[in-house]
Amino acid sequence: MVAKSVLAVLAVCNAHEYLAVPPARSGKAMLNAVAMGSKFCHYPHLSANEDSQCGDETDPSSWSHLFHVHPAWNNFACGGSTLVQGSVGSQGIMQQAGDIKSHPTTFDMSLQGPESTTQYIAGSEVELTLRGFFHQGVMRIALCFRDESDCQQQSSYNKYILGYHFTEGTAGNGDIYDVSLPFNVKLPNRNGRVVLQFLVDGEDVRSYVSCSDIELTGATSPISKDKYTCNGHPLCNCTVGDDQQSVGLGLTCPQGREPSISPTGGARGTDIVKQYKDQVGTDEFCALCITNGCPSTCGGEYAGFYQGDKCTNTPIIKGCGATHKSGLPRFVTCTTETCKSSGWIGLPMDVSV
């Protein structure tokens, strides 16, 4: 099993997880991060000049894994914040892809991005592709219509949330960054120019974001600006609370309830994967994982990493081996009134330490 301490070493490498299809504005295999939580931490194993995501008991919103993006990215929804301290200006372990000053067409959503706009049929089911080296946690796909906002604010992506998946540490079998994962979503039945956001709430010294420019055409009647379709993960519609016996869609949200590290950066043995498995059970955890993205518990074609080698993170799914397919999507129709994921994101958390 790979030691948890490796996380701190690997975390300073260049490439992690990003949206590859449709192509991200921040390019291929470039480090473009955000932090979750209300504050930055500075751990001994990293430079004192580097802002990093907290994972200890001092900031429960950073390890609740409910997409509480740090205020430094309130106005930088796709990354590129100028409010981050790195080894050189805003550059460092957070933003090797640059910031909005150095790369305006990448991070200023009012400008045409460096990639061409990808065309999709409104209301259709599509397969997005994620690439890189994946950390344990939870990922989200959401979008913002440009005729409703400038899509620069993080809050602009809390209305149309298309789905979530759990992940474990996942590495390529040769090159650790050679992983490709499918994320199936159903697009809104509405025409318009859109920014698609891939956001990761990861258990790492940072989390990750990338955005793509797309356009939806061919919507069929009746067209509604209020309805969207989420992939059926519990986070599509759940309530934040203390009832850990009733975790699931329409019930209590799966979430981090214990910090994964100590204030000095040491592992506590309470990683988010263990917490998710305790809350929903191993079989359902594997059903809610992205296909091939939870190798240590569910198997699949890639190598396990932070949670151990393939099929070693007990308890494991029955028949764990060389294949794994997600149980999602289980599409559910949502509005901001009927799916609470559009309500609890960004709100104070009820988490007991």
C-alpha cells in the first residue's frame, strides 16, 4: 500500500485532473487548482510561502467535501485567482496554469477562450472525458448559461448541477497521469452559450477546477429555464444533517465528518473514502464512483494509489478485479426548489468535530 505521506510529495507535481472533452480553457495536463474551506493552511512539509487547502480540525468546511470553495475564488470560478500566495506571486502549488492577469483568455469568462466552442444538442445525454491523476474525494459537473450571468462568479454554477461522482486515488499503469474517465451527463433542454465547469473537492493540499466553452442548440418544446437533470448521486438532492443512518438521495448528504490529517499534516487514518464507505456501504460507494475511478475498493483498469493497490482497500466489492462500471447515471429531474444541492452548496456546514 502506498503510504499516505506520499500525498505531500506528489502534490507538487505539474499535472492532475482536468476536463479533456470538451477541451478545457486551461489546456491539457496543467495544474489549475482551488482550495476548499474558509482559510488557507501552511503545513511544515510545504513552503511557508505557499497557501494550501486545510484538512485538519481547524476548518471543518475544508473537509466536509460539500464544495465550499475558498473565498479567494469567489470571482474566479474557473481558476486563476490573484488572491493566492505562491512561491512566485500567485504561482506555486495552486496555479501553475497561471492567473487571470497572466492568462486573461483562460480565466476571464467575458473573453473568448483559447479553445474552440464545442457544440452539443440541447437535452441530449453526452459523455464527457476527464484526464490526469485522480485524488480521493468527490467531483462535480455544473454549468452556467451566459445569458443569465457572466459566469465569472463561483455561485453562478450552483443552479445547473449535472452530476457528481466519488473517487479514490487513481493512477495510470505506467505514467501515473495516463488515466481517462467517462462522466455521463444529460444537458438541459435549452439553447444558449454555456460555460461547463468540472470541480473537484479533493483530499489533497488543493482541489481542482477546469472549464470549457460549449453551445447548446436544437432544444425541443417545451423549453424550461428552471429544469435540469442530475445524474442521481445523493449529492444531487440531500440535506446536510447528523442522521448518519439515512444517507442517500433525498436523505442526508454523504459528507466528511472527521478531518483526514492533524494540524502538522500527518495522516489520521480517517480518509474520506473510509467515511463514504461507512456512510453508504461498499457496494453503493462503488456504484456512486466514476467508472474505473475507485480501483482500491472497486477494481477497474487503472492502478490504486493513496488507498492502496487495486482491490486492497477493505472492505472491497465482491468480485473486485480488472473491470468496474459506475452505477450512475440514475437521472433525476431537478429544479432549484426540488433538488437541495442547489441550496446547501456554499452555506455554513453542520459538522461535529
